[in-house]
Amino acid sequence: MLNLCIPNNFLRFCEVLGYFLLGVEKKKISETSGKIVDRWGRGVILVIFLCTFPSVSTNDMNWLLILYLFLLLGFQSILEWKYLKNSK
């Protein structure tokens, strides 16, 4: 299984480095008018994932998780593009 444990110090370091080098400020979709769309979209994706979860064999479980992450990150990037115009 893929281990995605990244220390918080490293994430904070990358955020500070991005701010000083690129001038990127951290913004959240929940602070814009897309807050409701974000919540509903994530909820719908989660419900679809949970409904398909019992019918998937153990061999295909990795592909289901990859598809779920792909959909979730794709949805997030579309919302960032639409509601955070100056994000990089």
C-alpha cells in the first residue's frame, strides 16, 4: 500500500518557500463563493465511492482508490481554476 505520510514541517517549509520565491499566497476555496459547490461536489463523489465500494473485488480495490483520488483531485483543480483566478 502507498504510504503518503509527509511531515507537517516539510509541508510548511514548501509553503513558506513558495511564498518567498514565487509570491504564492495560500487561498482556500471555502473562503470564496465556491464553498457550497465544493462541499456538494465532494459529498457526491464520496457517496458514489461508498456505493461502489462493496461491489468491487479485492483485486480491483487499488484501481477504485486511484480513480477516487483522481476524481477528487480533478474536481479540486477545476474549482481552483474557476474560483481562485490568481492561483498558480
